Amino acid sequence: MDKNSTLFKSVVSGIKKVAVVATVALASVALFACSSSSADNSSKKAEKDDGKLMTVTVYDDLANYQGLAKGWFAQYVQDKFNIKLKMVAPNVAGGGNTLFDTRTAAGNLGDLIITGTGHVNKLVKANLLTDMTPYLDGMKYIKKYDGATKAISDLADKKGTWGIASSVSSGSPTEASEGLEATTVPYIRWDLYKKIGYPTLNNTDDLLNALKEMQTEARKEEGKKDIYAISLFKDWDGASMQNAGQNLAFYGWEPTNYALAKGNGSKYESLIANNSQYVQGLEFLNKAQQMGLVDPESTTQNWDTMYAKYQAGKVLFSYWSFLGQGAYNTSANMAAGKGFELAPLKGMKVFSNGNMPDGNTTFIGIGSKAKNKARLVKFINWLYSPEGVQVQQAQSTGYSAGIKGLTWKMDGDQPVLTDFGKKALLEGGSVKMPAKYGSGTWKDGISTLNFVAVMQYDKDPTTGYKYGYVTWPSVLKINETKLSKDWSEHMGGATSTMDYLKKNNELLVAAGVSYTAPEDPATVATTRGSVQTQIVSSSWKMVMAKNDTEFKSLLTSMQKTVKGLGYDDVYKVDLKNSKAKNAARQKVIEQYKDEK
């Protein structure tokens, strides 16, 4: 998922397990005149590669690691391309747009650039991106996904190949892009839900009551008081409080900053409206907090700290499959009947992004000041190759399987995990890597790029099966555990979360489309920053309010303050963009029909 997915307001992750996904629009930033002339890179001849070992600075909005990359993936890349990856990560460094501003003002954002497509036009105008056209001979995978390069060229409004969009897919835009698990739904510790008698969950109040009982049961079993139903973090906050916005997905909504929309374009509403889906998300978390279900460290911890708590079994509710299941659903836990599974919350209409043939709203490109650009183009081409997808996207919870021969192999005509691969991908990833791949464990050496080039449920042409290893017949058999069998028995025989949602008509697929909103007018951009600060700060205060009266008072105060700052002007822009996105969805549906 990428950080710029529509369901994530400032996303995916210190993610040790990444999913999809899916787009936080980065706030518009005024680029300084980094160069007095915007030379046409396409007129230049391809520069020769000196072949030397080089350190490549990667500016990456998705990364959750800062500094020189270490571990097996870094070693794999060095062995293959003779480059070291040095990560510049706003998620870690802090400052958000400030870091972007500072580096662009200096005239060098990075050698490799992974950022939102909303920045393309400005970066090209400021001569901060390289036109890759002179280096494309033999780059079959970049050429294969020409729709994803054209999408970037269209945004640049200038002839050239300025980058390639992420998360490309060959699937239908009207089919859900997830495989077995939905990205954002209520996942709960099923073993504890079982122990309290599988209570009916008619609404989110019933869910909170069940979580209260589950928390009591867990503390009793473990003899510890630091187990909480819900744990939060601030790392991904953007236009609003990211955690509070996740309930939108339960009912088919998505945010375009401050405009909320049904995935099919049937309804729109303001984020700060009294009973908006976002405000309901705040109410849900505040009720949980008043019930003693929210980890008191939520306001100060980061993703990594929170993730470790999931691994230790100290959190019982998860918004995402890659969090709860990724951290806790080890082979040992599932065999014992323990783990996270979809909660049977009634009335859901879960939002799902359809496949995106032209990619998502994050892209990868090459900085204009980079050396050995031909080698960097080869590296990007590799990221979109079957080998690159398997190795770079190797995570857990269904992404790619990693290094052929080490974590997976072909058994006859079927791909299977090796014994090492089972430990790496199904048992938490703490297994130590062989010396030839560098030091450390599998999970610590996973790619720091956190970049999804090709969707994991596309077919790998080298195997005939999907990249996502959890769909392999051999892995499906392994994953039949005490946990999955009990869940299936109480969910109408469903074999997976997506199977359950489809069978029960609880899925709303928003056609997959790469839509990048136009640049904000200067006055709106300035106002947006002030509004964002106020909304995020007030939202956290509302979640931590001691009672309903204080909650409502804070809501009223926030509404009054942001309207005074010019919220209505910003909302008007976001609403227009949200409607334009849904219009683009209708267009891509018609285009796909015509092509068929």
C-alpha cells in the first residue's frame, strides 16, 4: 500500500509488512527556482556509466528507515548493481513537507526519487527530474508498463519519460486489487473473541463492548495490565488524524483531504460535518478511550513501538491486515488457534480500490543531478521485473516471496516456499540470513524502499502463478490452521476475508484509477496548512476527551476555528477534486469495456 493510497491519510509504514495501497495527497509545496533554465533532458545523449561502486541517495516518502540501507536486500542490490542505497525518509526525519522544501530549494531532491505524482509538474519545471528516454534501450519492463510512464509524462506536461507510477496491474479496474485479505477492515484477536462466546456485532458499539470483554480476558490470561484493545500512533497523520479516518473504509467511503466520498460517487460530505464518517471515527476512538481500551502511550509512540506491541500480543484490534495479522499471525500462534481475523461487524460495505492499469499516485524517478543514470534506469527497470518484484516486494502477509532458491523454489510446475522461506514469511521473519546475503535477520533486511512496483496479485510470468505467495496452492494448504478453520466455521464457510465480503455483498469496489489533483491555488495552499494543523491537533484532543461533553465542545471549537481560517475554501477545492476523481473512474470503466 502505498503511502499515497486513498484510504491512508499520510501512510504505509514502518511497515515491516506492507500492503497496499493505497493515497495521501502530499500538501502542495512551492518549489524555489532551483535552476534558471529548464534544459530539455531529452535532447541530451545518454551519459556513460563509470562502473564504480556508488552511494545513491533515495528521497522516499514511503520509507520508514533513514540512512545507509543494511541487510540482505541492500546486499542484493549492491551485488547486482554495485550501488549502496542511502535513504532520506520524511517519515523518520520529521518535518514532512519542510524536508521536501529544503532539498528542492537546494536543487537536489535525491538521486532516486519516490514521491507523490502531485509533485511531477513542479519537479520537471524546476529541472529536478531526469528524462529517462535516452536510457530506455533494452528496458523491457519500463516499456511493458507504458501506461504508467505515460501517466507521469502527462502530469509533467512536457515530452519525456520522467518516471513510472507504482502499483501497476494488468487486472480489471472494477475488480478488487486485494487478494485474500482486505486492506482496511476491523480485524480482532479471534481466539479471544471465541473465548467470550462470539457475541453478535450489530454496530461499532457492540464491537467496543466485545473488545472490552476481550481485553479483560487477555489481561486475566497473561496476568498483565498493559494489554489494550486499541493502540494508535501519529506517524501517518496528514490532512487529518489518520487512525480516526480508517472507519471510513468500513462503509465504503474514502477521503480526498477534507472531502469524503462514497467509492461509487453516490454521496459526498465534509470531513468536519457534525456526523461525518470522520467524526464518527473520532467518536469510536473516544468511546474506546473512555472505556479504558486505548493504549495511553498512543499519543507519543511511533509505528515501530506500536508494531512491537502487536507482535507481543498486547493489542487486540487492528485496522489493517498487514498490522495485526502481519505482526501476530505466526505459524505457531495460528496452529494454537491464536491470531487476528475479520470481525463479523454487520452493515459493512468495505471500500476496495480496483486494479490500476496505469498505476497509483506514487512514482519513482531519477534526480537531475544523479550520476550513472543509465545504471539507475536499469535498477528501476529491475524493480518492475519478475525478479525485482519478488525480491524488492518481499514482505509478509501475502506479498512477494523473495529470493528464488532461498525462500522459494519451483516444485514441478508449482512455486513452493522452502523451509527457510516458511520461517521468513510465515513465522515472523526472525530467521538469520545466510552469510552470502549479509548479516542480520530476514525481517530486518527487507527492502527499505517500501515501494510496490507491481501489484502482488498480478501473475508472475515466470511461474504462471500470482506474485502473492499466500495464493499459491502449496501455501493455502499450509495456512489451514486451527485458527482459520474456527473462523471459517463461524463465517459461513468463507475461506478468506475477501471471500466473506464478496459472498455477503459487503464490498464496494471503487474503479482503479490514477488521479492526481491539480495544484492548489497559492492562497488555498497556505490556508490548507493552517487548517491541517488545527484539525490534527483537535482530533487527538477529541479522542482523548474525558467525556462526551468535552468531546462535543472540542468539535464545535475545531469547526469554528478552521472555518475562520478558511476551511470552506479548501473544502470547495477538495470536493471538486473528489468529484473529478469519480468522473475519471467512470471513464476508465468505459475504456476497459471498449478494450474488451
